[in-house]
Amino acid sequence: MAYSPIQVKPALKNIPRSPETQKKERFFLFSLAGIQFTHILDFMIMMPLGPEFIRVLNINTHQFGLLLSSYTFAAALAGIFATYYVDRFERRQLLLWLYAFFIIATLACAAAPSYETLFIARAFAGAFGGILGSLVQTIVADSIPFERRGKALGTVMAAFSVSTVAGVPLSLFLANHISYLGWRAPFIFIGLISTLILYIAYRNIPKIAGHLDHVHEGSRFSQVLKIIIAPQHIKAFVFMGLIMVTGFSVIPYIALYLTSNVGINNSYISLIYLCGGVATLMSSRFIGHMADRYGKEKVFRVLAIVSLIPLLVTTNLPVTPLWIVLINSTAFFILVSGRMIPAMAMVSQVVESKIRGTFMSLIGSVQMLASGIASVVAGMVVTIGPDGMMQHYNLVGYGAAVCGLLTFCLVGYIHSDTKKPEKT
């Protein structure tokens, strides 16, 4: 029989919390973090494997950018489609079904015989993975009060760190050492571990149905349109889009730039992700705690400005010793990913709980659409010269820095739109 903790409606919000309730909340957040870990890893593993895909599939940087964007654009479209049903279903059941389909799509990536079929399989994986990401954040926002939400999101978003600490290096190891599978090995690994996490989630995520008590008036199209055109929501969409462009115009091409221009051996790419991941694993909860303690707007502003330093260094590095690259890349991972913790805490509080699922699906679509556009545009800007070196990556960095400065300016408007925490 499935483990059935107390129903979140919003039971996990009760204060004071008993030791038993705290234990259930930890397992609840661990299950959500596991889902985040696998679908983030499924997306991230494409980036360090970039040189391998370009070599084995005989494609150029623009085609590689399209391969990345097939995931993100499909996730964006799926997120828009999800607005029609995400608030009409009980959260747990919807999450588990979507996760099961995500596993199937990931295994289809491993079986893809060509670039075209891999492109299609990545699109299906993105369609399910993108909805999963926004649904997980919705569940956290529905279940954890605003005062503790930064730390809770830090816990769930530490999945990004775990994927870089363990997932990416292990996936690269499998790809490099199981020669008869090659780049297919990481997708098989993700599919297998996702199956285990599906069982853990089934056991530990409670029924979440409080949003179903609200009456939704009018047609579903008019409801979604009303959510889209609300001024405070438009500001949130632009804000999150700029955050994604800042990071994902640069991130997909880091491995390729380091190996072609900076002189880093391909075997050290996993070490770079390992160091960055270990650091962000330790920093995520700390950043969440700081956001709860000192204010989410203030912490975001600091991270938005300081993160521009390693971003610009990354896109302008000449031939550099490995230890300097490690210091810079680790700072890049900590600061660029750290911005998302206070940002998501604020954005999730812009709306009431009854429409939060729809709104967060739209936010997820904006994130994926923005990251897809960023990777495609960056892939068109950067080129591989006759000498095998990447050109114009510095221009991508300057554009990303401008977007980062714009988020610094916009965050005040987002913070002013956050609603007061709901009374329990």
C-alpha cells in the first residue's frame, strides 16, 4: 500500500510542526527534488556532450543549438497546453503520470537511430519534462508558506546541483567508457534512475487537492487569457524570460568553448561540472535561507550583479590553466543558478493558489521558450573557424550581461506584486 502522509490542503503549512510532520515534509521535498534531478539532468546532459554529438552525428553548432531547443520549445508549447488542465486535476496524480511519460520519452532518446529521430524524441522528453518542472514548483508553493518557501525551494532546486555533482560526471563517464552505447548510455541511466524515483514519489507525495475547492467561472480560454494579460503577470513573464536568456545563451556552449579555445582537455569537463555542482549543492539551501532572512529582492539583486563577473570571464577566457577555469566556472554555477531561488519564491507568490498551477505552467513555458531562443540565437552567433576554435562567444556574453542587468531593474516590480501569505 502506498505511503499516505497527511493531505496537503494546506496541512504542511501548520505551525507549530510536530517532528512527524517535519519528517513527512522532508521526504515530501526529497521526492520532489528527485523528480527535479532527473528532468534537469535529462536537459543538462546534452550540453557537456555537445562535442560528442557534433562529432558522432556530423552536425554543426547551429544544428546542435536546434537539438537543444527541440526540448525547450516543446516544453514551452506543452506548458501552454497544460494551462487548460493543470488546475483541474489533483496535483499528485498528474505529477506521477507526467513523470511516467517522461521516462518513456527519455528511453526513446537512447534508442534514436539518427539526428532527426533524436530531435523528435528530445521534443517529447521536453514536453513532459517542462510541465514537470513548473508542476513541482507549484506543489512547493501550494504546500510551503512564503516565510519558509525560499529554503524549501533551495532544497528542491538543489537537484540542479546534484545533477552536476553526480549526474553529469557519471553520465559522461558512462558515455566515454561504454563504447558500444556512447552518448546513448546517459539516457538509459536517466531512465533507470527515474523509474526508482517514480516509486519513491508514489510513496511519499501526498494528495494535493486544495486548489480544487475553488470555483472557476467562465470558459477555460477566458480564464487563461485573463491570467496571461494581467499586468503583474506580464512583468513576471518578462522577468523570468530575461533570467533564462542570461544563463542559457552562455551555458550550452561552455564545454565546447573550453575544449576548443581555452585548451581544456575533454576529460576534465566532468571535473568542471563536479566542482560546480558540489559548490551549488552547499550554496542552494544557504541562498534560500538568506532570501528568507534578508529579503528575496535584496538577495536577488546581489546575485544578479555579482553573477555577471564569472559570466563575462567565461565568454572571454583565453588559454588558461585548469585551476583558474575551475574557480571561475564554480562561481558561475553558484551565482547563475542561485538567482533562481529568490526569483521563483517571489514569482510563485504573485498569484493566488487557485490559479497558481496555470500561472506556473505559463512561467515554465516562458522559461523554456526563452532558453530555447537563447540557445538558437547563440548558436547562430558563434561559429567554428577553420582552426577549430569557436568565434564570437564574447558577443553572446555581452548580450547575456545586458539581460542580467535588466533583471536587476525589474525585480523591484516583481517584489511589489507579491501577495501577502495566505492565512491558515
